[in-house]
Amino acid sequence: MQNAPNNNTPHEDLLQAAQAVRENAYAPYSNFQVGAAILAADGQIYVGCNVENAAYPAGQCAESSAISAMVAGGSLEIRQICIVKKGGGRVAPCGGCRQKLNEFAAADVPIFVQGEDGDLQSYTLGELLPVAFGKENLETDK
């Protein structure tokens, strides 16, 4: 079993998994290839890549694909996520994916992002989605 993850460094296999799945991204329109790897509470790594569609809103982001794989695998809690893209510069989850991550991750969950230039950035979900709306907002007192 791998060492327990912390908020400063990604799980040792997470970055490599995101880089590998990025190569499978289907991005013929934007050429913006993204891969995502999630370390779930069950210790498994789930991956996803972006899949574009000629009708742009019908596509799916890498983070969303990885979340779907995690849920299909039977896990519902994210411990870490790593997102990588082709080319240099920064990348971060879009607003919709930030909300989707919030469904399965706590505010202190680290999100590692990297371009091909190797510059690894780290944020928490709470930094990227402050004052988030989540499950707890739907709970009612009885």
C-alpha cells in the first residue's frame, strides 16, 4: 500500500496516470488535451480525459470523466486529483467541474495542475470554489 497522501505532494502514481490518460483525449476542435486522475478514498486511482463533440456543450471535461469512472468503480470520496494538459501554461478545473468535484471532495482536498512545461501548481478545492453550494445546503431541519 502507498503512503497516505498529503496536501503538498500528489500520490506517487497520480501525476503519471493523468499524463498517460491525457494522450487519449479526444480534442479535434480545440486541440486542448486534458487528463485527470483521482485518488479515491478506497485507494484506487480513477482516470478520465476530455472528450469533445462538434456540438461543443455536448463534450465532457477530463475531471468529469474521472469522477464518472470513480463512481462507476464504487467510490464516492476524492482524496486528491491531478489535472494535466498538453502545452505550457496553467490549467484549472472549469466552474462546472469545480462544482462536480465539490460533490465528492472536502474543501481541503488538494487539486494538482500541470502543463507540459512541468510547472506543478497546487490548490485546495476551497481555494478554487469558496463559499461552495453543496449537499449540506440541501439538508433541512426536521
